[in-house]
Amino acid sequence: MTVVTRFAPSPTGFLHIGGARTALFSYLYAKRHGGRFLLRIEDTDRERSTQEAVDAIFEGMAWLGLKSDVEPIYQTQRFDRYREVIAQMLAAGTAYRCYCSKEELEQMRNEQIARKEKPRYDGRWRPEPGKRLPPVPEGVQPVVRFRNPADGQVVIPDLIKGEIVFDNAELDDLIIARADGTPTYNFCVVVDDWDMGITHVIRGDDHVNNTPRQINILKALGATPPQYAHVSMILGADGTKLSKRHGALGVMEYRAMGFLPEAMLNYLVRLGWSHGDQELFTRQEMIEKFDFDHVSASPARFDMEKAYWVNHQYLKTAPLDVVVPEFDWHLRRMGLDPAQGPRLEDVILAQRERCRTLLEMAEKSHFFYADLTGYNEKDAAKHLTADAAELLEALASVLAGLPAWTAEALHAAVNGFAESRGLGLGKVAQPIRVAVAGMAVSPPIDQTLALLGRTRTLARLTAAVEHVHGKSRANS
Ligand code: GLU
């Protein structure tokens, strides 16, 4: 049997992290078993579904590298098929027309509540052997209801939660087509899962209550129900419902925050799944090791600090060809042209130990790609003093005479200069930093200057000296 899984988002918003984790689990399970992973857009709720949301879902999936193995399916393009199956079910007697008006249903409900019964459809249009149905009222468009088995149980051997049992007596005769003929949500899911040959339905556990109904319809159609894995929800770090404040954001917001897609996947896979105490997994390792035996049945907690930690581990070790395009994206997003500065590879190597995110890296590397627009006020007050100006001026002429502009040569020159003045390196390096980077943080000074290049370095040293002189003129 080939494993076929699907991710079936409703396009009513972004691909948020809960959805992305469900998609990832489905993807990994299919790949692990050499199967197929499919994408289905559940867009039958036309009022809430938007094209922007569809695009946002595709964008998020593409960024995470969770590729559907065939073209995505849209439910809105399958109405003919749904109608066809409904007609078959009516003919087979597994579904029936119900002519109850809204008022009648309301009355039924009120009476049940008054009798302290659970409100449910009482089956008045349900055909039974020997039963006389009410006369068909004129001018009423009927709904179509599924003829749910009256007794017995539905047992879901859930791959995460273990056996879940529902009594059929608890389940209503579900409406599968509305009076206007449009099919309902649970019905579309069933037909799609069946037609797509889905073998494993992996979805959020907010769908557990739909599952027995879907299984019953599948059985009525003569289909073998798939296996189910209901994934527990994600809670905030404080154990309450996940909200924006906790990190319940769209995955593309994580891109903007400076996460690498592979780090995001790694963080997500550990939300509920574990493999011993291993924390870091390549995509290949995730595929090889993912299973449902080690997916927790209790809710996972979102931990932003851990997400940052994972991202930093990736930034430090990921192959440069993975990091470069993302870093490039961030620089451009800040309005910078990556061609107007050092090679991105070199900047990444110089910065990645000290940056947890690509956003931080881009912010700390801005000065490599654009002119300084000013100095960090505090850093300048501390490090761009009259003494420092004298040092910077003298150093600039030393550096101007360097035959080769390499990190080694700069290292020797700056160290030699500090020694000749009887100063520790920090006393010299900090003013240089503020002069060239606008702030007192940068990679080691020799690397910083090597990356920045001779022309920019000398111009900025001179500008810093000017800045100090300008200030003292203004004060006198
Ligand atoms: N469209 C549903 C949702 O976004 C998922 C349904 C399913 O996976 O069966 O919650």
C-alpha cells in the first residue's frame, strides 16, 4: 500500500504555525513511507475563503519546502463530483431528503430542550421499513441527510490518541447537501479523501468529532476509511491557548523575523514529536525518523526562546548556499543592494556566531552595504572623544599605507598601532567600530575592516574625526 497523506487548509488566513506543523507531519509521514503528500484547498466556504489566503498558503508551503506531489485540488472545482455522489447515495438509500423547515427544526429543538434532552434531528424524514413518511410539502427545497447507522459504535484507532469510540446513537443524521444543493463540509472531505486515495488523515484534534461521521459516510460508500492521526493543539508557553502574543503567527512572519525555513521545520517537528533527546534534525533525518509512536497526545507548548535557539544553531552550521538567499532577501527588504558591499558568504561567516536571526544579521550588517546615516548616540558619546579622534586620524594614515587590505594585514596593523601607543586593543577597536559601523558592535575589527574595504574604511575614519572636530567647534 502506498501511503498518501494530505494537508487540507481552509483558505481563510495565513499559513500559521499550527497548520504548518500539521502539514509537516503529513509530509514527513508520506515521505518516510515512500508515499505521496497532497495539498487540497478547502474553499467551499466562499464567504470566508479568499485568493490572498490561497496565495499566502502556497507562499508559506513553498518557503518551508513542503511541496505537494501533484497539483493542488480545490474543492470549489469539484461540485459536479459531490452532486454525483449525493445522487448515488439517494439512489442507494444511504441518504434521504428531509423537508423540515427552519421553523420546524427550531420547534423540535425547543421541545427537546424543554424535555431536558440533547437537541438533535429526530429522524422524521428518515425512511425506515414500514414507516409512513410525512407528505412532501409544496414549495420546500429539501436538504439531503446522511442515514447514519442507528446503533453500534464507531471505533477510531487513532495513531496518536489510541482508540476513540463514539456511539452511533450520539450522531445525528448529518446534512450532506443544503437546500440550495451545495454540499456540506464533512461530506466534501469524505469524497475528496476517498477520490484522492488518502490512506492517512493527519489533522488537528479539533476535527475529532467529525471523524466518526466521516467514517460512517465512507463505509456507506463502500470505501475503506483511512487511518487517522489527530494532532494535539499547540499552547502558549504559559499553557493557555496559543495567541499572537505567544508566537501564533503566519509562517511568513517568521521569515520576516529572520528564521531559516529549515530551522522553522526543525522547531515545528519537535512541537509534539520527539526522538530520544535529539533536538536538531536535518530534513532527511526528520523523514527517516518521524513516526506517530512518539507524537505526544498532550498539547505541545510553544517556546519562542527555543525557536530562537534552534534558528541560531542552523545559522551557525547551515551550508552557506542555504543561508545566502535568505540573507539576500532580508538585505533587499531593508532597501539595501547586496551588490554594494562584501560577498554575502563572507559577511555571514563573520556574523553568524553573534546573530540568532537573519534579521539581526541584516541589521548588524547594514553598514557594509550603505553609507552611515549617523552614529549610535551612546556609543559615539563614549567612544568618539577628542582622544579617539587623534587615534583614528593617526591610524587612518597607517592603514592608508597598507600594501594589502587583508584581515591578516589589518590585524597586524591595528595591533601594532595599539601597542605603539601603549593601549589595549579595545581602546583602539571600539572607536574604530563606532567610526565604521556607527555602533560599538561588529565582528572582530580586522574582519570588519577587511570586509568593508579600504575606501569605505578610510572615508569613515576621516568622517568620524571630522564629526568629533565639528562637535568641539560647535561647543566652543
Ligand atoms: N480544512 C480543515 C481545516 O483547515 C482541515 C480538514 C481536514 O484536515 O480534514 O481545519
